Amino acid sequence: MAELTAIIAAVKQHPRTFDFTKDTLGESLCHVTAMAIIAFMGSEIDPDGNPWPELSEAYADWKSTVAAGEPMAVLYRHMRTLDQMEGLHRITATTVDQTYGTDEEARSLAEWFQEGSTKQNRPPRPFYAFNDLAINNLNDWCDQHFAAAFR
């Protein structure tokens, strides 16, 4: 009878364990993803693991006078932050939708940065997508979450 009680308790716990609105599950997954995107940005690589293209000579000269020594994506100190990476969430019991940026300025900067411009000799530098680090970290985080839920 004790074994049956344990099984029933596990079955009752099961829906809550997979509900993104419970126990900050959805928010935690957004945080793990944001941290991995920041890490790739810090290494100046795109979500597929490719290095970002170098700045054009003209843009690099301009940037050296405006923000000498600053890495890409931090020019205005508004784009590469944890808040912007976590962005806006729409979390339901079964889905998590995470959108870059907490405001229109951040989203506009991200679009400018990711799309690039042939007219301005500014190559695209995509950053906001799942990358290998995010997938690995999410798998690890979920493994720990589910192991704890079923102890």
C-alpha cells in the first residue's frame, strides 16, 4: 500500500513539474537561455558558432573615437544586458515565448545589429537565438529540476 501511495503522489506531482507557470520554471528557462546568449555575444560568435564579421574600417575608426576599447554590442550600454536578453515573456502552462528587449529602443538596436546594412558596410551579427550552450545548459537545468521534483 505504501508503494501505491508513492506512485499516486508522483502522478499528482507530474503535471506541476511540467507546468511552466509553476515554481518559476518558465522564468528560469528564460534566464538560462539569456545567460548563454550573453556568453556567445561576449565571444562575438553567432548562434551557430561562427565568429561575427569584423567591423568595417570606417565603422571601426568611428567607434574607436566614440567607444574606444568597447566590445561589439555594448556601444550604448543598452543592448547587451541581462534584462534585455531575458526580455519580455509570455508564459503559459505549456509554452514559453521569450522576446528580446524590454523596450522599443532595445528591440530597434537589436534589429539594426542583427540585420546589418550593405549600404553602411555593416555585416549582420545575429545573436538572439538558441545556441549550443543554451541547449546544453537548458538540458542540464531541466535534468536537475526533474530529478528534484521526483525525489
